[in-house]
Amino acid sequence: MGAFDFAVIFDNLPFLMKGMQTTLLLTALAMFGGIVLGTLLAMARISSITVVSVVAASYINFFRSLPLILVIFWFYFLVPLVLGQPVGGFYSVLVAFTLFEAAYYAEIIRAGITSVRSGQFQAARALGLSYAQSMRFIVLPQAFRAMTPVLLTQGIILFQDTSLVYVVGLKDFLVSAELIANRDQRLIEMFTFVAIVYLIISYSASQGVRLLQRRMQR
Amino acid sequence: MNYNWNWSVLITEPYLGWIVAGLGWTILVSILAWILAFTLGSVLGIMRTTSVPILRGIGTLYVEIFRNIPLLVQFFLWYFVLPEMVPYDWGMWLKRGMPMPELTTAIIALGLYTASRVCEQVRSGIESIGVGQVSAARALGLTEWQAMRYILVPVAYRRIIPPLTSEFLTIFKNSSLALTIGVIELTAVTRQIEEYTFQGFEAFTAATIIYSMITFMVMGIMRQIEKRSLVHGMIGSSK
């Protein structure tokens, strides 16, 4: 294994960038889907209708008790079977990540909603707003404002977790780097490079979140 | 959906034996990695709350590095990169000489990663106690170390039982990553059964039930321990 070879990284930058695009796209879509589904789950979870609340709680606790890799396996095989045709790995893992992340987002959003003082909701109802309107215009905006830092932090965790698509061989950033590493026998360079890129992105993002948090507290 | 369910595969040998063995490896990796994570994480967490800048610096650096690199990449760094970076003989020992290289690497990688998370829990537990207690301890003549040892740490640990429980459950779930370096733990077994029999969903179902049952069991046990170790006179201790 000779000296550290930077050329292997530079020569393959376009391929690596493509991998990073997949990683970022998967992160963004799963985060969006997870927050939408998570919001519905959170509202169901705090619903006064027992059945709805129990179903939501079961969903959340169930998904939170499973390893992400197992969930990825499930949907990697299940999605094509349900649809009756091959859909490509990306969509299967996107479904897996969305359903899995929704359980984590739901808990964050629930905490956000319950942190809004109950007087706000009551006042909205007293002013004649319906349940949906009170949630949509009064409670959720305040809740989301308060929980933005936590949602973003969960997004950073999700960004790192997308590397687990490795188990089904989807060409994200890590898998692209691994392909080159094995082809050119440059494991040290590629894996070190991958680690540093993830470190820089996650660290900068988490510092950004910290800054935002400080600004919001002022 | 076109799928021929065949549940009997789960109780057929060798597949049943695989599942049991896989569960055994999952539990072994989780517990050994937890011991490492808890010990190192506690030391780092306490370091981050002392008044010595260098100790705080080391703790912070450790957390930022281990928390911001995906766990899977850390597995690869320990398993593929480290043996090539050290002198040749050491590298050979890491790859071949060490007892069960995959298993040992998985435990160390998982333990070191989770230590950064435990560190943050311990730190926030200690910081949540408030300056009043420390000031009182110091005013009574305790040194900083004594205040830590007799006042802060005992209270902090009783308070952070719930987050530590969820960290343990995280380690339990994250132990599935060991399959990427060749440890045939529970999740790996399901994939193996899928490859041998094409009855993947039965195997996934079995693993799903096992994981969630163990999670709910651990949560139940920890809730009992939590009740017994409540710090009285605090909000929430009147339950």
C-alpha cells in the first residue's frame, strides 16, 4: 500500500459527487416525508380519541424498537412485491427511511406541540376557529418554530444514517467511494476521505443549528 | 401481492439454529459494547464538566469526532483502514491474530461510538443539577473532586436512567451494523435465510418480533429500576 494517494480522490470526484447527490436527495426527501407523516402521527398521538392515539403510539413505539437495517431489508423486498414490478432500490429505501424517520419526528413534533401553552389552543377555539384551523394557524406554527433546531439535528442524524443503504448496495456517497476503493485498492484513501467529508458536513451543520438555537433564545 | 408464505421455515433446522445463534451474537455484541461505552462515556462526561480546560477540550473533541462520522463509516475505519495504517505486524495481528477479529472490531467500534452519546447524557445529567449544590458542597469544604464524587455523580446517574436506557436500546439496534463486517448477528441471519430459502419475509418477521419484544422487556425492567432510584423532592418524583 504505498503513500497516501490524493490522485485517486481527485480523479474520481465526479463519480463521488454523484454519490453525494444521491445521499443528499435521499436525506432531503426522507426528511420532508418524515416530517409530514410525523406531524400527522404526533397529532394522532395526542388526540383525545383513544383508538387513534393508541394506533399512533403503537406505530411510533414499534418503529423505534427496530434496527434501521432491518427496516431497509423489509422494504427493499416488500415494495417491489406490493407494486408488482421492480421500482429500483432508491424508491424502496426512500419508503423505508420515510416510515422509519416519521416515528422519530413524531416524538419531536409531539413534544413541540405540547410545549405550546394550552391557553393558545383554547383561545383559538373560543374565537371560533375549528380544530383544524386552530392547529394549522395557531398551534403548529408556534410548535414548529420552537422545535426547528431539534428537527434539523434529527436531519443531521438522518444524513449520517442514509449511509446504511450500503446493505442493499444503493450507490450513495459511501458505496461510490467503496466501489472505487475496491477497484483501485485504495481503501485507506477512500474511507478516510469519506469520513472527513461526513465529519465536515455534519459538524458544520450542527454548529449552524447551535447558532440558530442561540439566536432564537435571544 | 404474490408471495408463498411458509412459516415452517422458521422452525426448520438449520434455520432455527441460525436465528438462535444470531440472537446470541446480537446480545453479546450489545452487552460488551455497552460496558465499553458506559465506562468510557462516563469518564468523558465527567471530564467535560470539570474546570480543567484540557480535560474539557479532550472530551469535546472526542464527542464532535465520533458523533459526526456515520457509525457505518467508523466500522470501516476500524476494520479496513486501521490495520493498514499501523506497522505491518500489528496490522496482521488485527486481521488474523486477534481472537474473532470481526466480533472484536464490531464491539470496539460500537462501544467507542456510543461512548460519545453516553458522554453527552452524563454531562447533561451533571449540568442539570445546578450550581447551588456545587456551591454548597464547596462551601462545606469539599474539593472539586469530592463534590463530583459524592454529590454530582450519584444524583446525576439516578436522573439519567431514562436516557441511558434508550442509549442501551440504541446500541442493541445498532449492533445490526456488525453484519457489514461479517458478524452473523440476528439481522444478518434473516438476510441469510432469505438467500437460502427465498422465504425472507418470514425471517424478517421473526427478527422484527424478537427486536421489539426485547426492547419492550428492557423498557419494562428499566421503568421498575427508575421507580426505585427516584431522587425524592424533585419534580416528577411524587408519582
